[in-house]
Amino acid sequence: RKDEAVNSFNLLSKAFNSKDKIDVLATETIEKEIKNAKNIDLSTLFYSAVKGVVKKNKDIQELAIEYFEGCKKEKLFFVTLADCEIVASAVLAGVKVLITENRRTLNNNKVKKILHRVNSERRLKDVAITNCKNAIGGIYV
């Protein structure tokens, strides 16, 4: 987890110091997790980095449930509805890149295939899912 924290810190540092405009969006699900952590420093960092919060609505919830059901059907029981809400929020908000350190779920190739299948069926554009280390290389080269 230490390497993930360092990568997250490095990515945020580059974003704060970048001349290029990068809009950092969060989801209502992530905002709730930050609030539940009850860590003032984490909350301050979160709100200083985030330009907006994608609020959950009926469309997001329906898409998230479809992702979640697809994962359950494939016996990917480690994926939570909250994970699916994060992806659905990003997809429907038109986010280009979703950065997560959650390797076990959202960065899992089997999960990505299910997300892609659902998005294709609904004619939705996929969001690229990556981790902080790869995002640094992909965004700041």
C-alpha cells in the first residue's frame, strides 16, 4: 500500500503543478468514503484536488446494477456495487480516464471486459481505467 500512496501523491503533485488543465472529478460514492474516513487531512486534500462531484442518479444506478450483475454472473464476487457506481458515474459523465489503485476490482482485466461488453451493448464510450503509476506515464510524458 505504501507504493500506491507514493504513486497517488506523485500524480496529485504533478496535477497541482501542471500548466495543462486537468479536471479531477470524483463520484458521490468516493466522496462518501472520504467523509466516512473522518480524516481531516484526507478530506482537505480531496476537496483541494477535486473540481466537481458526479452525483448519483437513476441512470448511474441502473448502469451500475447492470455492471454488478454482469460481474456476479461471471462469479467475480469481489466487485462491489460501490465499485460499479464509480465506473458508471465516470462513464456517464464522459470521463476519459478513471484512476484507481484498486487492482483487485476495477483494474482486473475480467472486470474490464464485462464493463466493455455492457458499454458496447448500451452504445456508451468506455472509460480508460488505470492506476496512478501508469497515469503519470500516460498523462505526463
